Amino acid sequence: MAAQLGRKRCQCNEIMLCDDIAPDKVIAYVEKKQALQEEIRAMEETLEELKECRRNTPKHVEFADLPPEDRFRQLGMKSKYFIDAIKMIAYRAETAMANILRKGMRHQDEARSLLRSLYATEADLLPDYDKNTLTVRLHQLANNCSAESIKKTFPRIE
């Protein structure tokens, strides 16, 4: 709305009486200018109403104010235990991979960050149903040094 108002103001400012001061041209100029100025005033009022509405809109919604169907439901304890077990398994797998990766790295403290970038890298998944294997072909990593560390440590990763 503010951008439209700005364009309308520019349009109004572009209207000038450059020709001779004939009464019929002056009347047309004044009418056109007044129509645009009235449009601008109406747009300014609308914009001010919208700004006031935005100022009065609460910034946060309280949980109690949500309708019951939109409220979050707490996970059951069995679900929570299951999710916690998955998180623990994932953390232990990452730790094991980091320990293996550290052996071949100069900067051993960067192993976890390298693994995080590895996990975020795009990859092609190629299942082989006959051999019951899944080949993961990684796209190029951020730098060549990281790619070489991964290839040296995990030779089966392509």
C-alpha cells in the first residue's frame, strides 16, 4: 500500500501546466490534480488505518488463547522414550564416525563439523535389490580437503 501511495504521489507531481494558460486547459489541469490529491488522501487514510491495526495486533499468541484443536499435544511417555532412544543411537553413531575420522585428520577437533557438513551434503541413493545394499553417492563437498579426508577414512563412500 505504501508503494502504491508513493507511485500515486509521483504521478501527481508529474502533472504540470506547461502550455498556455487557456481557461479550458487550466480547468482540466485543476480537476485532474484535485482528483489525484483526493485519491492520495484516501490512500493515506487507509494506510494509517492499516498501520494502526498492525500496532494493535498482539505480537505473541498465548497458549491459552489458541483454540483446542490448534493446541500442541504432549507426547506420550512411550513416544518420548522412543524418540530419545533414536537420538541417543544417532549421537553414538556420529561419535563413532568422528572417532574413526579423527585418526586421519590433522585438525582432529574439526571431525564433528566435517561430519555435520557431510550429513547436509546432497547425495544420490542407489539401492541394489539383488545384493541388498544401498550405495550413497555424495555430491561434491565444500572443499577438496574435506572430500579427501572422507574418502580416505570411509572408502565405501563415493
